[in-house]
Amino acid sequence: MKPLIIIPARGGSKGIPRKNIKRLGGRPLIAWTIDVARQVCPDVERIVLSTDDDEIADTARQCGLPVDYMRPDELATDTAGSREMMLDAMAWADAKGIEYDCVVLLQPTSPFRSASDVLRTIEAWSPDIDMAVTVTEAASNPYYNCFEADADGYLHVSKGDGLYTRRQDAPKAWEYNGAVYAITPASLRAMPLGAFPRRVPVEMPRERSIDLDTPLDWAVAEFMIKENMCE
């Protein structure tokens, strides 16, 4: 297969300022994702960095990734959606004559994903589905310890009859971990990701599923690197 790998890295970030080039474990955060992308796809022409920021683009070049595409300013705001960003990068690739079967989104905020995680997700994808996506077991299970309030303000378990007394007996629930999305191009052009009816999960362990959104997340990631806990 020929994946088009898109790495989104806009300049503005509020939770962790300048996080895409902030050093994690001694390297710019974006380097972690570029390394994995190049392992999966040695043809760097099919790896597209989507950034509006010259410093991020220069950092990517120093990591060995050519940057010929720059994200339009209107797609680099806090309200711009991932789908629109990917469609623009796809249109650029189409204009360049770059051929691809699926679109693979690799967010830099998942530094501990491995090349194997990406390859397993691509292998789980097929043109007959909309998306293969990495997941980890949800911290809260709707059959066991996730609750909703009714009209009277009383809590009731979100799903099922609430009679499970052990978490391990409840059906497993999954959450996206944000690491890898392998998407059918036609599906992405037709509808938002949340509307996809055919999504296939690819499980990743929690220790590789950290998603850097806050300074606390960053501190945890640094600790994991120091203690060799992210392998």
C-alpha cells in the first residue's frame, strides 16, 4: 500500500506553548513522530508536514524531512478542524501527482507510538472500511464506573443494568489514544471522522498511549523516558 502520512504541527498551542519543537527526552517533540514516519514510509515525498510555522518547518528539515507544503493561515486557528487540514494536504499531494491508497494521520503529541503500531494500523485498514484507529482500554467503563444523572439528578450507570460488581466482568470499552488514524480518502472527502460507520480498533498499551496536552502530561512523559517505561 501507499500511505500518505500527514503530520499536523501548527505553531499555536496553548496547553504547552510551542510544544511541537519543545524538547522531550533531549529531542524536539516533532522528531519522535518524524522518525517513526520515515521508518514506515522511506519515500519521504509521501510524508507531509502540515504547519504554518517557519521554525517548526526548519526543525523538521533538520530531522531529515523535506517541507514543501505550508498550511494556509485559515487552517491554523484554534477552531480549524483536522478534517479540513487533511483535505487541504491531500489536495496539495494530488496536485503534485503523489499517489496514495490511504491517509495516515500521526499527531506529534503521541511520541511513544512505534513504527509497529503504525504498520499494524495500516494493515488493519482496507478500502472496505472508513478508518482503522488506535485505541487503549478506557479509564472509565460505561457498564461499570461511568455514570449519568437523570432528570431528578440521580446517578445511573451509563450503559447496562449496573449489576456488574467486578470491572473485569464488564464488556471492554475503548477510547481513541490519538496515535494513529488510517483513513480511506473517499470517506474523508465524504463526511467528518465522527460520522464514519465503519471504524476498526487497533489496541495499543496504555504506556505507549500518552497524549501530550498539559504540562503534567509532559512531566509524566519525561519521567517515563528517564525510567525506560515507554518501550
